Amino acid sequence: MTKGNIFDYLTWRGDINFFERKPNPIDGLIFSALAYLNFSASDFALKEAYDRLNMVKEEEQYRGLDIVKDNHFLLVKKCAKSPRYQNVIIINYIENTDIENQCQFSATSFLLPGDIIFIAYRGTDSSLIGWKEDLNMAFTSGTPAQLMATEYAKKIAEKYPSYHLYLCGHSKGGNLAVWAAVHLPEKIKQRIIKVYNNDGPGFINDLTESQEY
């Protein structure tokens, strides 16, 4: 059995564009990983991202993200050189940390050829608020980040009404992707192709036993 990781995928299949092969779960994992980067600006192609990130001071680029530093910077570098990813457009990067409301939220969306949008939610960063919110999710339904995840996806869907939607995230980001998909208006739900929850924590029963779920 062949084993590999997302870097191997970019090496072996990075030359196949999204017209030739539609998005798959590995693409969903890559966009989930890219959501950990502090892009600080939007509306530019991934091939520009590496150069832009190199111009940002290291302490700002990896603010709260020390645990993903090396691998994620290598990932965006490989994506910038990959025909599959280099022309994907980064849009609507957002980061919000609210100590009073115990909320750590960040999301980035990616425009793909063929009228496709990946909405990617960041997982927990290294801040105390981020970890505190994780604990709250164990017994609370509708944390501030979960509510923001739904509102963020709704705004993206309304801004691009003709696009097909993929929602994804890693860890807490995976939980947010599912939460948002469950709570979006029905008209928007019909445009969702896939939801990729990469190792996200679960939900309390009021969600998993609901008709929407």
C-alpha cells in the first residue's frame, strides 16, 4: 500500500488542474491547512502568497501559530509553484479574537476555476482564548466561533450566488465547517457539494439529533 502526505500529493498530482480533476478530500485538507496562515490581505492568487508572506515580519506572520510554522510555510511555497493551486484566488481572509466573549475565529476562502469556492476554517491557535473556547465547545451549542462560521459562509454564498460551495477545516475548523453547513439557509445548503471535517471535535446531542444535521 502506497503511503504519502499532502506534500507528496502536490509533487505527484500538482500539475493536474481543477478542470481536469475536480476537488477531492486531499484538496480539502490542503485548503484547511492553508487557513492557518495569516494572509493579512485578500484578492490575490496563491502564487503571490509566498512572496507576500516573505515580506511580513516573522513574528506577525506566525502570531499565535508557532505550532504550524515550518510545515505550513512550506505548503504555501509548494502551492505557489503548483499549476493546480497557483492561480487559486484568496478572498475574504478574516481573523477575530475576542477575549471578553472567549472567541478565536479565523477563515479564508479560495476561488477555484469552474465557479467553485472553498470556505476554509482555521483550527485552534496557541492562544489561551482559543483553548478556552475548545473547552466551551464540549458542553455548549452555538459558541461565538460557531455562530461566526455560519455568518461568514452565508456572506460568501451571497456575494457569489452562482458558485458551488465546499466547506472545510481541520480540528476546530472541521467542527466549524459542519456547524455552518447545518445552520445555513436551505437555499444555500443546496449549493454545497462537500463538507470536509478533518479530525474535528464532535457536537453535543442537540445538534447531532437534529433534522438539519
